[in-house]
Amino acid sequence: MESAIAQADEADEAAVTRLVDSFYDRIRAEPRLGPIFENAIQDWDQHLQVMRDFWSRALLGTERYHGCVMSPHFGLPIEAVDLDRFLELFRPTADSTLPADTARRAIQVAEAVTQNLRRAVK
Ligand code: HEM
């Protein structure tokens, strides 16, 4: 029983890794968003690890992420259209990398954060 739970956890964490890795591959190739990220991020390995921790906490309830989501975005050249594009890329990535119910929750989290960012950047 215990090992079944451990395996489920591992599968869940693997899904979070799939989400983050394939989402940021798409972001980096996107003509508008790619340069915003490339200019701001010095260490991609570290950023991807922070993002895996963020999504692990948001979707699996782990305690891995303790940062502040909003503050690193202040001062970035983000416009409303960039947040639309972020969600356009995020939704299909979540659908293709996560189980359906988890994908739905992930999309809700992304929509809530973009909503907050929208207020901050407008
Ligand atoms: C156009 C939209 C966005 C852009 C351009 C953007 C860009 C960035 C950049 C440049 C960083 C800082 C990385 C670093 O300094 O190493 C960052 C951090 C972060 N972003 Fe975004 N982001 C966007 C939207 C979002 C959304 C919608 C979410 C949540 C779903 C999100 C979650 C985070 C988190 C959790 C961090 C790490 C914060 C920390 O250091 O604790 N971002 N983002």
C-alpha cells in the first residue's frame, strides 16, 4: 500500500516536471514572451526548479515553494497581451501533460495569477 502511494507521488511529480519543462520550452520559443524571459533570467536551471516547486505546491499540496509569486514580475515589461499569450500557451500544455482534473486545476491557478498580474501591469 505504502509503495503504491509512493509510486503515485512519483507519477504526480513526474507530471509536474513534464508540465514545467514543456511549458518553458514553448515560452522560450515564443517571439513575444521568449525575449522577456531570456532578458530577465540568468539561471534557467534554477528558475525551472523554482517553477517545479511552485507547481508541486499548487497541484500536489507539497511544501516545496515558499516564495513570493508577484514581486519578481514587478518591473518586467509585461503587457496585458503577454498575459493572454501566456495562457494561450499554458492551457494546451497543461492538457497535454497532466491528468484532466489536474490540468483543470493548473489552468485555474494560472488564470488567477495572470488576473493578479493584469491588475499590477495595467
Ligand atoms: C507574461 C507573463 C509572465 C512573465 C513574462 C513572467 C516572467 C517571470 C520572470 C522573468 C521571473 C523571474 C525569474 C528569475 O528572476 O529568476 C518569474 C518568476 C516567477 N513566475 Fe512568472 N512570468 C509570467 C507569468 C507568470 C504566471 C502566470 C505565473 C503563475 C502561474 C508565474 C509564476 C512565477 C513564479 C512562481 C516565479 C518565481 C517567484 C520566486 O522567485 O519565488 N509567472 N516570472
